[in-house]
Amino acid sequence: MPLSDEVDTSQQTDEIVATLPPSLFGYAEPEESPVEPPLYQGVSKKAKKDPQVHHPNHYNMGKTEVWDFILEQDLPYCLGNVVKYIARAGKKHPNMYLEDLLKAQAYLNKEIGRLTDEDL
């Protein structure tokens, strides 16, 4: 077979080797610097750990946080918001109790409308 028809596998081999972890060859893994989500860019470390940011009192009324319950139940967006607004109604701002219930009702109507192809 002539040389011009031979397949050059050295480039393919180099590409495969580049995907292998350095520890396979006795080298230390490079430390990855964590990528900061856009939500936290420019936010101080103290604020990132602040319980009022991640676990405010109005989110913790029992043993389970509302968002954990919503995720555990695999609720769709609208129903998750119904649960959220009902569970937290008036907790953050007591004078907004009725508004929170109306928001829950709006999300429930949206979900019913989606299922029945009607705008409620």
C-alpha cells in the first residue's frame, strides 16, 4: 500500500490522550476554580452565607422548606407557585395575606387553563 493512503493516527492519539486525566500519567489534577453563578457575582462572601438570603424565616415554617417540598413532589411551575404562595401567605408581610392568596389563585387558574385550553 502506498504511503499516501496510510492513515495518520498520531493526531487522533494526541486528541484522545488530551482528554485523559493527568493523574493517569502520575501528574496532579489541576485545581478547578469554581465558576461563580451570575446571581452571586459581586456579592460578598458574608451575604452568600447569610441565612436571610438562603433560609429566611418566612420560608421556614416547619421541618421542610417550601421549595424542597415543591422539588420533592416534582410539581410543575404553576402548581409550585400555588403551593409557595399559600404556604407563605402573609408570612413575609402580614398585610399582604390576601394578595398572596390571590397570586396563588392566579397560578392555579393558569394551570387549569393550560389543561383545559381556556383562559380563566
